[in-house]
Amino acid sequence: MIGIIIIGDEILSGRRPDQHLKKAIELLSERGMALSWVRYVGDDPDRITADLRYAVDSGDVVFSFGGIGATPDDHTRACAARAMGLDLTLHPQAREHILARCLEMAEQAGEPFDEASADTLRRLQMGFFPVGAEIIPNPYNRIPGFSLLGRVHFVPGFPVMAWPMMAWALDERHADLHGQGRLLEKSVVVYGALESVLTPLMLDIEACYAPIKVFSLPCVSHPVHGSHIELGVKGEGAALESAFTCLHDGLIKLGASLGPISVR
């Protein structure tokens, strides 16, 4: 399974809208993969540590967004180390990338580069990762993210950096999972029906066609279909078609008024 953790008080307070969930789903879908779970957490070190410990223990591929900078409200690197019982240490490759970025910035400003300056040392803090981490390259400004256990990945909160870094990790470290997680969906619009009436049919289909899943999405104010239920099945292969045929036939037997069929 694949999960994401989105970190930051600014998300929970509404100061910044979350953009990562939608984009993560898109990046996964492009590779035939699907998201299994998501967690939101503020800038509370104990809660971040607990969620990262869950990620480590889950065995899932997990992407953590945010909190890997070096300001006082950036706790993710330290929390990742706590979650795994590891020390933080300056990663040698991260050090090289950060120093290269500092040199670029000095040259652009027409200033001499001082590797021992307080500003450079502060930036190097962003390269302190839990022992054994692997870096995730950052094509935007060279300040890397990192991976633990080959499957728990830490990227910045900035979309312009985070999204290409997630894409890189999916392609470079999880190519074997491409095409293995995305389920097809086939559904039909049902007018004027109650979910309570449709539930027995849904239960019968799930019992007969497991692991096919049935879903029901009621809507009360659709601009085209008005009040309706989108009723469908999701799964793989021939079983999906068989389950949908059973669903469709069952709805007809119930006298349901049906609208368009969609596949996604």
C-alpha cells in the first residue's frame, strides 16, 4: 500500500490550502498506482513522531511532505530519527549538494563564498538526516530530501520541489510497483432510489465477486443529473465486468431509473 503524511500547522489552520493530496493521486495514477491512506498532522513533534513510527512499522511506501527545513518549526528530520531510534548526522552527499547551492547563491550575489559562515552552517542543518538515509535529489534548488528503509520518503512542503522529487522516487525506487495498484471503476447513475433499498444488492455483489468492491456516491444537487446515486464497482479484469453486469441487472429488476454508465 501507499500512504502520504502532510505536515504543517498552516494546513490545519487553513492559512495554506493542501495541494499535495490531489497531486499525489495524480502522480500515482499516471504510474498505475493508487493511494491507500493519508494523514494530516500539525507541527507537533510528538504527533509527527507517532505518525512516522506508524509509517515505518506499516511496511507501506510512504511520502512525507513538509518540515524538513532548518527553521524552529521544522521538526520532521528529528522526528524521523526518533521514530527509528537513530541519530541525525550530516549526510555527505547532502553536504555536497547544499554547499554547491550556497556557492551558486554567493556567485549570483557577487559575494565571496565562506564555507564556515553562520549562514552556510545554518543551511547545512538541512542535510542532517537519520543515519543510513539515502538522498532524494531536488531539481529546484539542490537541497535534497531523503529516504529511509528504501520506502519512507521525505520531501519539502513546497510543491515546486516536492512533486518532482516524489515522481523521481516513484520512478527510481518503486518502478516494480508501477501498474500494480490502480483499480478500474465502472458505475451507473441511479435516479430516485434510496441507498437502504440498494444495500442488499451491493452486499450480494461483494459476497459473490470478492475482492471486487461496491461503492455508492449520493449527490443531491448535480447540475445535470440532479439528485441521484452513482453506484458502481471497482476491481480488476473480467471480474469487474461480471460484477457490473450483475449490478446493472439487479438495478433493472428493482425497477430503478438508470442514467449514463462511466468507466475510469
